[in-house]
Amino acid sequence: MSLLINKDYLGFSHHALLDNGMLKWTDKEEGDYYFGFEEEKANSLEPLLHLWKSSISDFIPKEVKMSFKECGCDYAPWSLVIPSKRYKGLLAKFIDDATKALQQVEGDVYSTFFSETNELFSYLKGASISVEACNEYLSKNDNHVLKSITKMSSFGRLPIPKYNRVSTKTGRLTIKEGPQFLTLKKEHRSIFRPTNPANKLYEIDFISLEPRVASNIANRKTTSDVYTSFVSASNINITREVAKLAVLCALYGAGESRLASVLKQDDVTITAKTLIKKVKEYFGISGLAKSLRLQAKCGHITNCFGRPIYVDDARDSILINNFLQSSAVDIALLGFLDFCTKLKNVVDPLFIIHDALIFEASPEHLKRINEYVDKGFELKEVGNFPLKITEFGSNG
């Protein structure tokens, strides 16, 4: 396993390739992993180090970096700036740290999964907006997210957002640079337009993804609606809305009081406590919680792909919440990657909003897209995850 270290980071004329503890200089940007590159790559080492709470010591002392930054230089020919003996010592320490980091990554199943699913972001293209629609909204109500997105546009075209998968402990996406689609109000989604006027904007998303993860792990055979499946299997006379609320209470530890109030309004005889108990039995929450508690003794649990989730609070509701959310995040990314790969000549993916992928496509391809959606996303050993497709925003 090799690590390519950026020449600018080293202050050298060539990149350094660390391979099996040996260092050699190269002009080629080729390696199993990358370090020190300004533009993060699918298999950059830095996010994996963050994920495992590991680090590589700074190659160049902070005081040296700061002095050059004051002069407007982020990088410098450090081998010429720092005395030779000290430079060699710093380089030796860096190589030792980097070798240990590679050893930690090597053979780790999730590190491979993480790098492979990062390929999804390479499919994304810049979305288009109507600046006039943005200004119309802003003339009525000020909104900093919409204002920021409007300012980023160039002739109605937006830059591609850069997502971060390690800033939250479960892997729930954030946007570190670019248009903040994740925090844009739903009522403002009508600002988006297809780049090609003959196309339309669509949204593909997973249906009730987190409860579906729980039901699949519990080996429950369900329809596309996990809540009505629970009602049918439990033979309880409640509405889907009540079942959904009960599932939220059972999986995430929400209070019983609201559920009890709704049951009373609907004149249902079953108590909130009994209903939550039945939900937990259906989703196998007791067994899942027991397994997660055992994992948590070492300071972290892992999602169903092996992602570490560091837990300070070992309450069952927190452990289950973190596990389900983290697993759902990775299932969504893997599913969207599969969708983009299989339909790469049919769809133009634009951005991700958690469990949903927004894309542009010609209506003439809708039959083929629906054929994919109707099958759901099948994941070996975890089960099938139903999908749905709807038009996104306004195509006017």
C-alpha cells in the first residue's frame, strides 16, 4: 500500500511516494492514498485519520509556517529554509507517522468502503438556478442561505458543493464549501432549473430509510411501507400515522406523552407503553441494543459497514440512534453511487440532501429510471431498500 505526499506540503520539487516504508520521489500523481493535497481526493488519507482519531505530526513546525504565512506564502521550499539536519529529522518523523497511519488503514474494511463510495461525489455537476426567482424571494424576506447561493452563481450556474463525511460522528453529510443545499428551506427549492430546457429535475430518495435499516436487520419481511407492515404484522388497529409516531418513540427514545395523547384522541385502547414495547419487539431493538452495549465498552460502536462511531453516552436510545443514522447514511451513499454508475449516460446528478439525490434528466429516459427505482436498492446481507422518484422544485 502506497501514500503519495504532495510536493508543496514537503516544500520539494517532486511528490514523495511512500511504499512499504520506502520513500522515493516522483512526478506522477499515483498512489493508493494521498496526503497534503489542497484538493481532496476520493482516497485522501486526512479524513480517514480524522475518522479513526489518529494523526500525523506536522511536518513543518507551526511557528515556521506562521512566519511564512505572514509573508503571504502557504508553502515554501522547506528543505532550503530549514537547516538540513533538522529537515531530515522532521522528514524521518513524518515518514514514521505516515507509515503507522497506512498500517492502520491497510486491511480496514471501512477505509476501503469510505474511499470507494467517495467516488459518488465525482459524478456531481453544477446545478442551475433562476437568479430572478432568488431575488424575488429575497425582496420579500431576507435569507442568508439563499443570499449566499445567489451570490455564488455565475450566469445562473452554481459551483459543485464539497461535502464532508467526517465532521459529524455518524457521517451525516455537511457541506464544507460551496452552496449550502442542506440548509436551504424547502420553499426555496423552486429556484432550481434544468441546465437543458428540454430536461426536468428529479429527486430520488429512500423511503423511511432508518426504520428500514432496523427492520431489515431484524429480518422482517415488509412491503414498501415499513409502518403499515408493522401494523399488519402486529394486528393492532391503529393508523399509519400513529404507527410512525410509535416507531419514532421506540427507535429514538422520544417521550411517550405525545403518543399517549394521540392514542387517546383516536380512541385506541392500547397504551403507549404497550405499543412501544410491540414496536421494539418487531424491530428487534433489545438484541440490537445488547450488541451495541458490548461494542460501546471499548469507547466506540460501528455501523453495519464498520464505520467507527465514538460514544460518550452509552444509553440504549443514543446507541441505536447513532447506529441507525450512520448505517443509513452509508446505505444512501452506496445506493446513489450504484444509481449514478448504472445510469451514468442517462442522469446528471447535481447534489445530495441526505437521503435524496437531485438530478437532471430527459423525460424520455424516465421509463428506464423508473425501472431502476421500482426494484429498490438491493444490498447483500442487509436487504432491499425501497426508493421513490418525484419531480424536484420547479422546471418552469
